[in-house]
Amino acid sequence: MSTKQAGFTLIEILIAIAIVAIIAATTGPYLMGKIQSARISTAKTSLRNIQAQIDLFNADTGAYPETLKDLVRRPVNEEIAKNWVTPYIKDEKKLNDPWGNKYNYQLTPEDAEHPYELSSYGPKGKSSPKAERISVWNL
């Protein structure tokens, strides 16, 4: 009778763990870069979609929304609200960028280059410098 048992030795298990760790260490940063790139692309697409809804809101009401929430629910301003047709964006969560921050929106003075500013802080959040923010006007 043989007393030899089937299974892996401790050395074989350690070698397998080391191989998996090496693979994870080499592919992890690559995958994280792809995830960040996908989030940036998603933010750009969302900004374009919000911009289109802002323009539609303007075409319907004759004014730009005071806040992005005016795209989701009827504006408080009765003059604008009387021509408000329907929610231009159905889910308020779509007003958040892929990093969980609200998109930045504000009306600009009449002599400004654009009628409003619409942007995302980007991957670094609110601490990002203005140059790193993703603006709808720079897409």
C-alpha cells in the first residue's frame, strides 16, 4: 500500500501565487489606464448630450436654463416654465460625471464667447487645475 497523497506541495502553490502576482502587477496599471480613458470618453459624450438638451431647452423656451436641474424638472421661473415642454433629461443622475461629481454649469455674461460654461472637473475632481477640466467647448 502506498502512503503518497495526491495534491499540490507548498512550493507549487507559492510558485502559482507568484506567477499570478507578476501578471497582476504588469497588467494592472495598463487596465487602470484604460478605465480612466473610458471615463474621460464617457464624460465627453455626456457633455455633448447635455449640450444638445440645453440647446433644445433654449429653442423651446427662448432662454438657457438657470441650472442643469431645469432640464430635469419644470423651472421655477414662470416666464420660462410656460414654454417648457417635457423633461429634457429624465434621470438627474445623468448630471453627474463618471467620477461622481456634478457637471459644472453656469450662464456667462452676454459679451462672453459662449452663452454658458459646461464642464467636468475630470479625474482629479474639484482639486483639478482649470486647464485639466473637460469643457464642452474644447471637445
